[in-house]
Amino acid sequence: MTKHEAKERIEKLKREINHHRYLYHVLDRSEISDAALDSLKHELVLLERQYPELVTPDSPTQRVGGVPLAKFSKVSHGVPMLSLEDAFSKTDMSEWRGRIRKAYPGGDFRFFAEQKIDGFAISLTYENGVFVRGSTRGDGLVGEDVTANLKTIESIPLALEMENIREKTQKGGSTMRVSRKSKDIPKSLISSGILEIRGEVFMTKKTFEKINEERKKGGSTLYANPRNTAAGSIRQLDPAVAASRKLEFLAYALVTDVGQASHGREHELLEALGFKTDKTARECADLDEVFSFYNEIGNRRGKLEHQIDGIVVSVNDNATFEKLGVAGKAPRGAIAFKFPAEEATTRVNDIVVQVGRTGALTPVAHLEPVPIGGTIVSHASLHNQDEIGRLGLKIGDTVVVKRAGDVIPKVVSVLTNLRTGKERAFRMPARCPVCKEAVQREEGEVISKCVNKKCPAKNKEALAHFVSRKAFNVIGLGDKILKKLSDVGLISDAADIFFLEHGDLSPLERFAERSADNLIASIASSKKIALGKFLYALGIPHVGEETARLLAEQVKSQKSKVKSDEVLKVFQNFSLEALQEIPGIGPTAAQSIHGYFRTPHTEKLLQKLADAGIIIESPKRGAVAQTLKGMGFVLTGELASLTRDEAKDKVRERGGEVQSAVSAKTAYVVSGAHPGSKHEKAKKLGVRILSEEEFLKLLDSTF
Ligand code: IVH
């Protein structure tokens, strides 16, 4: 990028960041996520680092804090409400430890680690144990008085447990939980006139989802995330609004000095006083222990009831912490060790069309590689032309990309203000990019398709589908190996896979002896397959896993094992009408199945698979009592004791049907952890909801 281009980009970034900061800090609204905004700021920081002469005093990189609103009365913070420096890696953490050790060589550098709640910082003042005032952070020095709203939060005690403590202290501790910790409660805490406590107001993910569900029903726009919703609720003038929002408070600091020696001790005192504190928080002797805590919490992140964006690590010894002092707006003795953000901004370098197994053309965004959620993301599917239209995306645009957990990356929005004018519109090609045949897009359909039966791209994808987990499940036969085998002409259709010999594989470049052995063994062990999986593997258009299984159920074979040429005969005997009458199979799928078994290509393939020795097992009947026969099941949320696929198999084995959407025909909705909208839909329709435990019982009772 030339200096001139950098200058233009910097100007645009500054304007965009300021716009979002205003929405966020002043209006409690946001159009893009914190992570996306951070990502824009990061780009600006890098550019300004490269061209320091382009840094201006009005750059968002030169400012910290927010503007208090005029609508609440102002409160001055006796002790400023600081922010924290961020660390993103173990190296950042080691560097921090190096800095503080150097700043105060005589210090005690053991740590205290706790969750960093993604909420809204609040300061609470108690006079003689009574809650008198609560305020927001504001700009760190002056905040807003939001006492009335805070009083609606049940986890904020209106009166502290002073009596409780005093009594326990006098008795010298008893068997009660608080008393164990409070037996050495300092006298100064009990007699202290004024106590200041700080912590985070937040909204649980569940409450947030409920609120949005309601808003959806009422046709209102949806809230962006729990953090902003919590912040917005606290800054409402009408406390009735805050009361209806089920907010929570978690205390993390006792600001008043009552002689507490460590941050860990502060947590104990806060708990004794009646505050909710982070139960997972703990002392860490060194950074290795901090890293273990970080990993543990990171792994549990998705399952926690609230959102967190990292951990806070403090020097545990308060004397050392004080000595270290403040640098800028942050205390030197504490740091936020952030989890990888789940969103980032990046540029779309190109949009490339891929051809799938069914011939569907999928536009894929080729992105400037960007780390998101701990991995580098360089591609995101754009699904179809309509999606690109909905996003208003052009090649060259800066976009917000999201990748949460194991979810595939997704382009969420386009930052059109950052356009230079050089962006190019994308059009779906009229010809297949691989075989160059004309593509078709049916009336009313969103997908364009290559209909050339011989298209090599389709063939490659069909092979990958054939060996995939839910089909033949050939372990070790990934895309790269499949490509290599097709390139050298060893396989041209799926059946060829079963004719491969050790000697075919071992001469291949980088195909070591061992892996050739393993692959041959793995192929041999997949020769036996259930009929449902076999039908799914064939990749018949409009036949997914469930339709394939329903179809398999129709085969009332006397034999438990058949060959694939026999399967062909069986299905050729099904008339279109007979297929259409199978419950759960729609007219499009019926038509497709009917056509599929009548093509010479299918006949040839199934004959070849029979010759290769593929053994197909008909559905076992009578092995498991069909106690769920005729019952429709919908699964939502995560189950702890079995995977989604295992749960589906169990329902099906017992004659039940797994449905993808809740309807009046659904018998049960099985609801695991973090259930989605299906749970709500079931409630609305009065469909019986089963917990995991109830579901397991129901399955058990089928034996
Ligand atoms: S300690 C000097 N502990 O993170 C500030 N902060 O980025 C001391 N936060 O404004 C903060 N959970 O709103 C601390 N367990 C925790 C926290 C926490 C969330 C927030 C807090 C602060 C921001 C700093």
C-alpha cells in the first residue's frame, strides 16, 4: 500500500470506528460486534505504526473511555475506575510478567485468575451496610447514578450481611459456609462506615435469547448481544425496564481498604458479604497455572451461562499490586488475557465458484487470511447469488466474518463505507467453471446447477460423499488422496475404490508403506454397510440421510445380507406411485429415486459394487422392540451422554422418526443444553419436551 493509499484508508477507518464508538458508548447501540470493531482498530493501529506521521490527535487510537450521558446525575469516582491492558498470547503474558518484575523487583508475583465477564462495569457504595448508590464507569472519573436500576437486580444485596459476619466472628466461626471464611474477618470491615464494591452487571445467554424471542414475536428488531442489552437496560431511565430484564451482578473487587492482603482475600470477603463471585476463580502460583486456568475456562466457555471474553489475571498480593501503580488508564498489576475473538474484519480478495456433488454452484469468498477464534480463516461460503445480493457484497469489500466455536466461517456484513470505488460486482457464471457446460437455474430456485453428468468436479465431490462418515466411512481417504488417485487414473468411479491394491498406492508420491497398508485395511473394513447408509452414499439427488433410511425401511428382505445388484432389482420394482406413498418421502425425492435406478450409469455402478464384494445389510428387524413406532422426534441442544447421531440412531432403531422441524405431528422434542428455537416452538405448540434424562429413560423402557 502506498503512503497515499494508507492515508485514505486511515481516514476511512477513523470515520468508521468513530461512528461505531458513538453508537456503542453514547447510544448503547451497535451495528457491528465488539470483535469486529476491535479488528478495525487493529488495522488502524498497524497502519499508524507503519506511518507514525499520519497519527492525528483525533484518532480513536489516542482516546480511552466514554462520554457520560446527561440524563442521569453524575457521580465522581473517588478511586478512578480503570480499564485493563489486553494480552492475546502466552508471549504477551510473559512479557507482562517481565515488565512488572522489572518495575518492582522486590514484589510477590503470585497471581489470582478469574473470569472476565462480558458485561458492564458498576461501582456500588454501601453506608453502614446499606446500599446507597450505584454508578456506571463513565469516563473512569465521572459516571452516572443508576441506583434505581441497580436496585432491581436481585444479586445486588440491598443490605450487606454485616450482622451475619459479626455474629460469626464473635463465635469464632462455626460450621456454616460463610463462617469458615469469615472467622478472620477484619474488624475494620465490620466497623467500616463506607464500603465500595465493584463488579460486572450482565445478562445470561438464556435471558438474552428469551428477550429476543419475545421481540421476534412482537416484530421488534433483535438485540445484538447480551452485553449491550445489559448495558442498555441499566441506562434506561425507567427502572421497570431494568426490572423486567433479569440482570445479574458479579462482584470482583472490594475497593475500600479493610486491610485485605490479597485479591483472593477480597473475593472471600465479597462472598461473605453476600455477593455472587466467580466460583472458578483461583490463586495461581505461576504463569503455567494461569495458562491451565485459561485453557480450562476456555473449554467451558460455550457451556457457561454468561458470556466471557477472557480471564483477568492480577498480582495476588495487594501490597505489590499497589506498588506497581498505574500506567495510563490501566493498573500495571492486572491484565486481561483475552480469548480469541469470534469475529474479525478482512478483505474479500476474490469470489470463486465451486461445483458440488449435485452440480450446485457455490460462490466462495477468498479472504485476506485473518485469525478468528484461534485459527486462520481464508475462505467463507457465500451459498448463492441471492445471499451475495442480500449482503450487498462486491469483490474487494471489507467484510465482517464470524466463526464461533466449530461453526464454519460466515460473512456477516459488508462495511460499505470503506469502499474505494475499485470494488467489482460478482455475477454467477452462465457456464460451469469446470466443464464449461451451460448452468441452469430453475424458476424460483436460489441455486444454479451444472447439469452435465460427466462434469469432473461433480465426480470428485461424489467420491468424497461416497466415502464420507455417514456413508461408507472409509477412514484415511481424504480429499487430497482422492484427488491424487483420480489424477493418476486409479479411480474413475466409486466402485474403483474397492479394487485398489497395496501395490497401486505405495508407489504414489509421499504415500508411505504404512499408510498404504492402513488405507487398504480401512477400505476392506468398509465393505460391509447398512442399506440406509449405502443408499445415502449413492448420492441420489434429494436423498439425504433420513430419506435414505426411510427408503431402506421399505425393503422387507428375507435375507439379512444382500448384494448391490439385488438392491438395484428391488428398487427398480418400485413404481413412482409406490415411492410417493412412502411416509416422509416427498414427490421430488420420489421422482429422483425413480429416475436414478433406471439409468444405465446406476446399473453399471451397482453391478461393479457387487463384483467388488460389497455386502449390504438390510435393516435389522425385531432386534430392538419397535416401541417408538410412528413417533416423531426433534432433537435440539447438546446432549451430554451421546452425540446427535447416536441419539438419532437410537430413535430410529426403535422405529421412531427423526424430524428436522417441530410440528403438530412431533411426538417429542428432546432438549439438551443450550436448546435452540425448537424448544420454544415445542412449548408454543404444546409438544412434549423431554430432558436428556427423560429421553434416556424412554429409550431404556424400550428393551
Ligand atoms: S478487574 C482496573 N475483574 O473488564 C480494572 N474486571 O477491561 C479492574 N471485567 O472495566 C477490573 N470481569 O468491566 C476485573 N473479573 C473481572 C472482570 C473485569 C469483567 C471488566 C471490567 C473492566 C474491564 C477491563
